[in-house]
Amino acid sequence: MQTNNVAQVNVLTLETMNQNVRQVEYAVRGPMVLRAVQIEEELKKGVKKPFTEVIKANVGDAHAMGQKPITFIRQVLALCAYPALLEDDKFPEDAKLRARRILDGCGGQSIGAYSASQGIECIRKDVASYIEKRDGGIPSNHENIYLSTGASDAIVTMLKLLICGEGRTRTGVMISIPQYPLYSAALTELQGVQINYYLDEDKCWGLDVGELRRSLTAAREHCNPRALCIINPGNPTGQVQSRQCIEDVIRFAKEEGLLLMADEVYQDNVYAEGCVFHSFKKVLFEMGPEFSSVVELVSFHSTSKCYMGECGFRGGYMEVVNLDPEVKAQLTKLVSVRLCSPVSGQALMDVVVNPPQPGEPSYATFTKERAAVLADLAEKAKLTEESFNNVPGFHCNPVQGAMYTFPRITIPQKAIDQAAGQAPDQMYCMKLLETTGICLVPGSGFGQREGTFHFRMTILPPKEKLKYVLEKIAEFNAQFLQDYS
Amino acid sequence: MQTNNVAQVNVLTLETMNQNVRQVEYAVRGPMVLRAVQIEEELKKGVKKPFTEVIKANVGDAHAMGQKPITFIRQVLALCAYPALLEDDKFPEDAKLRARRILDGCGGQSIGAYSASQGIECIRKDVASYIEKRDGGIPSNHENIYLSTGASDAIVTMLKLLICGEGRTRTGVMISIPQYPLYSAALTELQGVQINYYLDEDKCWGLDVGELRRSLTAAREHCNPRALCIINPGNPTGQVQSRQCIEDVIRFAKEEGLLLMADEVYQDNVYAEGCVFHSFKKVLFEMGPEFSSVVELVSFHSTSKCYMGECGFRGGYMEVVNLDPEVKAQLTKLVSVRLCSPVSGQALMDVVVNPPQPGEPSYATFTKERAAVLADLAEKAKLTEESFNNVPGFHCNPVQGAMYTFPRITIPQKAIDQAAGQAPDQMYCMKLLETTGICLVPGSGFGQREGTFHFRMTILPPKEKLKYVLEKIAEFNAQFLQDYS
Ligand SMILES: Cc1ncc(COP(=O)(O)O)c(C=O)c1O
Ligand SMILES: Cc1ncc(COP(=O)(O)O)c(C=O)c1O
């Protein structure tokens, strides 16, 4: 027993906490964002700045940037939350139909009941039908669908299932560089070995199997690589993979005995001419049973992106293919410890996979709203690329898909020398924030080839604001180059 | 590279998956529930059974058992989901006020935007006010509030922060036996050392500091005990801790240098005369600065229980007290990796902590609905206790609070001998399920003193159904005792 004279020390300190957690880095909500929030407070208090508002172009959060929710989605959610509205004439019949179906799938007909751990069965069936339709008829079984708390949750859950072993047998997971930092953060926390493969900036952030092989071979020296993660369309890089490339990746995964994790949360966000979204599931099955019966594939989707941008509801699903049935049982057990994913997020996912059909009263409005969002994004993708490629020192690949641009920027040696402890692109972004109120994420938060510098910016601000942002960045960049030349 | 002739083996198998996950046990949604679901399917297909429906008294899920949502809560949620309703006269002004305030706290005024990782600021402020009021004015700071995906998420997050070390320095966490199996499951997954302390069934499941000390001393031989978890009111045991007992626990935690985790999700569920809910936070501060300035305390709340029973929304919060500021920063970083908890759950939590006030239009209805739910639960608590104490071989403590009864049952030696690999109370519950359709959780899923047997049953079924359940269990028990005498 401690005596009371001993000065009490905290049980939990930086030194005594879980060091794996301590090592986690997460740039998307890191120091830039903390400073952005401070600046907002300062502005509110009347502190004078060379700008009047902070523009958060750091997070892929469409509604926060002013995008309006899709009417039909929110009607169904309101009906589910408050079923008395089912008697209200102002709500269209097809919305009521969806709501009734969802409520019928809920315990006690309430979205306030816990669902089955894997998710509400009728919603998983709707997800499976959606996947079948999307993939031209390739079958999908609702027993392979797990509804999740956003895609984040499903991705972390799969990594948790995978990662084990010690030292040289420790599980390694291949991720693209640049990457979405959820992957590196989860790997650090779970102590998986992060295996980097680099996307080719000069080939429009393309994925090359030669690079996969190089990276895998090197990793085999020190760990046990077991999974390969792909983000398509890419975040932060905005590329859309060709069918050929996906085939090559699948072939590689089979040859090398890797489980594939396909992050397809941007599957509706394809803008560039000639680019089409191909799901890994579809390509896998089109390659024939030699592949489709053996390669383990987990693909992820979310309500947060695409045309709906419903991030706050934390809806998502994963589909598991060729997972060992015993492992699937373990997965189900694991997710049941946290009871279930948010039922309102599950309901939202249901509307996404089962939208109004031709002939239904909401079809026209729904279709118009969806098309408007996607057309606007496509226009902004083009605008951003063109504008950045006119900035001296910038090189910007086309934003073929997703919601981001990741231009390469030039940082003069003098600036690099003066960045001190900071990553040079972090210093660049911080100065931009202080000068213009524009909040971006430095490329170092995603990973980039040594000696190159980037930032990630979302294309989500409304067009007029985006134009302002693009101008301000160009101005700032000119001044920056001059200051450090 | 593997050659194509080698028979392809799955990457992920029972043997090659994370063995910590494999070892996790979770009885509340375990084999009993899987069988219950099967039986439901069989009934649907017309298979003849000695009963017509499965009654799931295994999960604390009020709405699934027919409890109706509180009108005001759902009105606010519908308004948040579909703000066009703010123009609708059918919704009361106080509900609109709440909805506007929540929407003002959201990015782009939409609950479809990600929130700050810690949760929406104005909701955290409302939570802090609620705590202050609940605790008779003891201050609460919204910077210490973290909104979470149900209490489950917050509990696991805290354990994740805590658990580290190897061998004898591995973090140990004290939990009550019987326990809520989230704790054992999380400890297994995170490889923390589970330290059992036993509640005293003969003293109404009371917590005794002598037993805490015994358990801690024994644990110090093989691990590094750093935290003490308490569930009050208790699940599965239904006791409500006295103020004195809480003081003793706090004193013990201080003396022994333990961080306290107080699971107070049932804080409104107190039924027995003479019992009052005291929060650990309040007692800690009433004990004076010698305690309130040093003891690290994390307390948890949820939207899932109490009078609202809104499990599906996955709302919750934790309040951290005396946490090292650097650790708090780490906690904030950790939760930011998953972006944020569901905003609809955050909104629901806001209504819970900021309900209609006297003078507001919804006050009367809200108060009536809440009182009706709690009165009904109190009546069912009493009914259950009395009924079970009339069953030969049962011993049932009063259900002072929470939503469960955990009677001790008698299992004849012959039945124990025939249970084979199964836990005897699992065999008992399985037979009950097959005979009556009633789904309970065996005591072995929660932990119990060697040689004693229990089951957990919720008191949530509607009164008439509960009466039926109590009768059926009594009948089944008589037959069981006879069969194995
Ligand atoms: C590539 C990628 N995967 C997953 C996620 C996680 O999204 P959520 O958890 O909101 O579904 C994001 C979010 O930005 C993302 O960009
Ligand atoms: C004691 C206790 N803690 C925590 C929880 C988790 O509840 P939730 O995650 O739904 O908030 C429960 C649920 O039954 C519980 O009984």
C-alpha cells in the first residue's frame, strides 16, 4: 500500500500509457486543424486577421462545405425516427415504403433497438442486391455483408482480425503511399508492420505491379506480409484505376498469397472522361473460378462520400469474399462485443443501396439532386486541376475521382532549411493558414516520395469559394517562393 | 513466389488469425442467441414447437421488448434529420429550439457533417451542465467530456489507452464478478490482465473493500494493476451502491494508485426504496480536495438505458477527471482516427441531458412518459424478485436498479454430470430455450463463484409477457429438478 505522504503521481501519463497509441499519427485532424480551430476562436473574439473566415479544405466533409442533403434520404430518416410522420401527407409514398421496410426489420419496429451485430438483415439483403446490380449480376450473399460504423470501423476491424505474430513473423500490411492515414494510424495502434508501395505520380498516380513486387520482396526480409490495401478511387491522390490494373493486382495477390482490402468508398465519385469505376469484386469474378474461388477479398463502402456525403451518420458496410467460415464466425463474434453499428447509419445505407426507382414519386427529384452534386464535383475537379497547373512550381494530376487534389509543390531550399523540426510542407500549410485562413493537410501526413512535397485539398467548397481558394493559394505561393528565393 | 500448383490455403484461418480475438468470449450474443435466431427461423417455416414465439430476455434492449420511444426525443431527431419540418406546426416549439441549437453546432448546419472528434461542442456543454445539476453543483468542464459510440466505445477506448507492458508489468484491470462481459472481452482482445473481485451475493451483491484488497494483493504477484472498474447500478446483478460504499472504493483507489472507471449507464434506473444513485464524481468531490484533486476518474453514460432505452442510436459520453493533460491530448488524437461518433447519437444524448423544462410545451408529456416507463420497470423489478423467490431452488436478490435479475439456481448433481463439455447453467438455459422459447444468458457468461449457478434475465418484457415468462420458468424449473433428481 502506498503511504499518503508520497506525492501522488498520475496512474496514466505519457510515459505509462499504451505506447502504441502514443505513436499513432493522424494528420487529417492534427496540428493544422487544432490551429484552425484556435484561429476561428480568435476571429470570433474580434482579433484582426488578413481574412474573415477559416476555410476547412482539409476534410472530405461535403455537408460541412455547404452541400445540401439529398431530400429523399432525409425524408426516410425522419420517418424512421418519428413514425407518426407515416400518417403525414407531405411525405411521398416511396419514402414511407422504405421507412416501413426498415422499421419492420428493427426490434419492436424501432430504430432505437439494437440490431443484430452484423446489421439488420433486410438492409444487408438490399446491400447484396445493390452489389449484384452494380457488378452486372455477379452474385452477392447478405451473409457476407457486415454493416459498420462508417468504413473506418470495418477497416480497423479487419486489420484487428489479421494482425498477429512477433518479430519477423509479425503481420505486414501493404498500403499505397500516399495513403489515407487511417491505415497507418490503425497499423501503428495494432502494431502491424506498415509496408509502403508507392503510386507513380508521373503516371497519374498509377499503381504498378513491379512496385508492388519490389515492396513485398523487401518486406519479406523482416515481416510476414498478409494483406494488400487499395483505395480506388484514390484518397488523397484522386486516380481511378483501370480494369487492367485491378486484374494485375488480383493476379499478384493470388500469386503472393495476400488478402485484398479494397477501399471503395468513392465508388460514385468518378469524373474524368474515359474513367469508369470497376469494383474489385466484379473484376475478381470476371477472371474466372481460378481466382474468384480462392482470393480473399474484403471491400468497403460508406455513406460518407459519393453524392450523399452523409458523414455524420457513420454508415458503412463491408463485403467479405472467400473468407474462411470459421474466421467469419470469429468476425461476427468480434463485432458483437460492441453490440451493433448505429441503426440510423444502417437505415441511411439502406436508402443509398435502394434509391427511388423509375415510376416512384421521388425518382425525378432524387435523380436530379444526385446528378447535380456529381456534375458540380466534376466541374470543380476540372477547375482545380487547371488552376493549379497554372501556378508556377505546382504540378497537379487530373482529379479523375474521389474528392481531393494532391498537387506537388516546390519548396525552395531556403524554406526547407528554415523549417527546423517541422516538415517543410507542414510549414508551408501552416503559413498558408495564418495568411489566408485556408486549412489544408500537408503531404507529409499521407506519405510521399522523399524530397517531394505536396498538400491535399478537397474540391468540396462551393464553386465561388473554391475559385477564391485557388486564387489565394496561387497568390500565397508566389509570395512564398519570393520570400524564400 | 508461390507456384500455382500448390493448393491455395486461406490467408486468414482460425490458426493464422489474431489469437487474442479468437480467445474473446461474449455470452450476451453467444450460442444461446444463435440458437434463438435459428428457432425463430424454424417457427417461421412452420416447424412445430411447444411455444409460438421466442422471447428474448437476454439483452437489455427496451424498444425490442416493446417499450415506446419518448415522443420529445424522436421529434427532435426527426427535426434534425429533416429540417424542412422546422416549418411544420405539428412540432412543438421546444423541440424546434433543441433541433435548431443542435443544427447550429453542426458543420453546414447538417447532422450529416462529421463533428469534432470529441463531439459537438454545444452538446458537450449541455452534458457538462447536466452533470453539474445532477451532482448538486459540482463543476463539470465540457473539455473533459467525450461523446462516444455508445458507452461500449468509450470503455474500450479507455482500456486501450491504459493497457501496456509485458509479463509481470502488464496492466491489470479489476472488474467485478459477475461482470458485464464487454469488460472481459475487451481485456482479452487488448491482452490486459483481468483481475476478478467478487460481489457478495449474500449481501445483496454488495461490494466489500476487503475483497477488493484480497483481489488486488493476489494480482500484484503477477501483473501491474492500474484500474478499477465499477458498474453502478449493477449489470447483471441489479444492486445500487450506497454512498458509504462508493467512498470506501474511492479511498481504496487513492491508497492503491488505481484509476477509477465508473460505468453509470443505469443512473436513472433505481427502483428500490431507500436506494439512491450517487455518482462517483459527486462523492469524489464531496470527499474534499485531498481526493478530488488527485484520483483519476472516468465515468460513462449512454443513451441506451434509463427511461429512454435508445440503444440503436449508439449515443454515449465519458467524463474524464484528473486525467493528465498530455494523456487527454493523446485520447483526443486516438478518437480522431475514427473521425467522430454518430452525430444522431450525439443529438439524442443532447435531448437526454437537456430535456423539456417546466413551462415548455412538451414538459408535461415528457415527464409523464418518463415516469410511466420508470414506474413500470419498478413494478416489474418487484414482481420478478417475488416470483423467483417462490421458485424452489431459486434465490433472488432484490432488483434495486438497472434492468436485470440474476437469480441463483440449483442444478442437481446429475444434471451437472450430464452437462458434459457445456457449463451446467448453459445447459439449463439451452433446455429452457428449447422447451419454452425463452432466451436467457447463463451465469457462466458473466462469471460467478465456483460451484454456484445463475442466469440473467431482463425485466423488460411487457408486464403480461413477463408474468408468462416467470410462470414458464417456474414450470420448467420444477420439471428440470424432477428430471435430474
Ligand atoms: C479512403 C477512405 N476510406 C475510409 C474513409 C472513412 O470514412 P467513414 O468512416 O466516414 O466511412 C475515408 C474518409 O475520408 C476515406 O477517404
Ligand atoms: C453495464 C453496461 N455498460 C455498458 C453497456 C454498453 O451500452 P452501449 O454501448 O449501448 O451504450 C451496457 C449495455 O448493456 C451495460 O449494461
